[in-house]
Amino acid sequence: FDKFKGRLVANKKTQGFSTTAQETMDPSSPTVDFLTACLIINLICLRKMKTAIIDVKGAYLNALINELVFILLDPTTAAIFVEEYPIYKSMLRRDGSLCCRVRRALYGLPQSGKLWYLHLYQTGWFHWIHPRLCRRPPSRC
């Protein structure tokens, strides 16, 4: 092997929220209905249009988290992390785990999908979509 790759995925089942955060946070991002996607694909085929698909490597990591979120690395993962970055050895907990602040969206965090959508919207990735078809984030009055 030339190199090893890994992905840190948050366990959303164990993410805790305060009661106020649970009431105000809507982690969902806009999605396309299956029938709408089928209709669009049929129109593309009928009109013989060209299409393209993109895959953004590490997509969620491009979105910044605008709140305090912490994850707890289990002792095995923490040991691997400390082996690579010895400066954090003094921050290990008694059981060998490590508490880390998350600054960018991770796969597995409930809010990651919405943060990625907002990142794309704010950076202008949706400029090619007709304005009436682009679902905009709700504005606050």
C-alpha cells in the first residue's frame, strides 16, 4: 500500500442537544422528490439534452459549523490520533478517550446536510438554476 485513508464519522445517535437546541434546530436540507427527479430525467432524455454529474471529494468538510459541537473519540481512535499528533497526549481523558471540538461538518452529524446546502447556496453554486426553481433558505423577518 502506498497510503491509507480513513474518514471520521460522527455517531448521530449519541449526539446530545439542549432542549432549546432541539426545539430550534432543523437539521434537514432540501431534497428532491423521487417523482420530480424521474420527470427531470425524462425531460432530459426527451429533449436529448447533455447532463453532467459532479462528486465533491470530502463535500461536508467544506461547510463550517456555526455552533459548538464536540465529539468523543474512543480510546482506540484517540491512541491513533495521539500517535500521529503527540502534542495532544496531555489532553487524553483517564479512560484514554479524547474530547474534540468539531469545526467543520462531518458525515454522521445531523446538521451536516443542511450546512453543506447552505454553503453551496452562499458560495453561488446554484447560480445556474432558474431563480424560481432554487429553494432559498427561509428569511427572518
